[in-house]
Amino acid sequence: MKNCMFLVTLFICALTDIVTYRIRNSVLVVSAVMLLLFELLISSEGSAAADLVSAGTVLVILFPFYLMGLIAAGDVKLLALSAMYLGTTALCSIVPGAIAASIVLAFIISVSRHEPIIKTRYPFAFALFLGAYPLWFQA
């Protein structure tokens, strides 16, 4: 159930990121609230506190990268939400796939726009969605 909720959220964020290069806070907040309610009311695991700790850990780790301009704020928030859904261990298993998808996506976009790859903007949410490929079949 959590994987389905995560993939739907990730798909919505990927679509909006492709079109506008922005990830809507409303989607992230609604998804986080739904996850916490699911954990508190329905799930027998009761790991809402662990979800918040995972998100906080990712925020603390990625905040300096945001300050240096290496990652956008929406991407940081999306990765924190991903940590809430997956936990930090599973997030670390899909990040390499997301990084590989980011490189390919940035290269394709830079070639099609005839601009240097350093200056290329690309939708990271879509790359994260592609990196989450192993979860597509576990739902």
C-alpha cells in the first residue's frame, strides 16, 4: 500500500516537474499527511516517528547542497518525502538509479537544446521516478 502511495505521488511530481520544472508543495504535504495518517491509523508497524526521523535526516544532509545551488528546494523536499515512504536504506538503493537517469536525461536535453550540460535544467522528479523502477512491480 505504501509503495502504491509513493509511486502515485512520485508520478504526479514527475509530471508537474516535466511541465513546469517545479514540484508543488501541496502534493508533497498532502502525501506526507496521508502517509502519517496511514501509519498512525491503519498500519500495524506504527513507524510514523521513524518516518519523520528519516525525512529529517535527508533534509539535514541535503540542505548544504541546496545552499550551494547544487539541488533545488523541491528536489530536497521530494527526497525527504521519499525517505519517509521508503526509509533511508531503501532510498539509498534507488538513488544510484536516479543519478544514472539524471545523467542520461541531462545529456539528452542538453544535446537537443544545443547547450552545455552544466547549464541544462532537467526534471529530477522524473529521474527519481525512473530510479524507483524496482518498486514499480512490488506494489
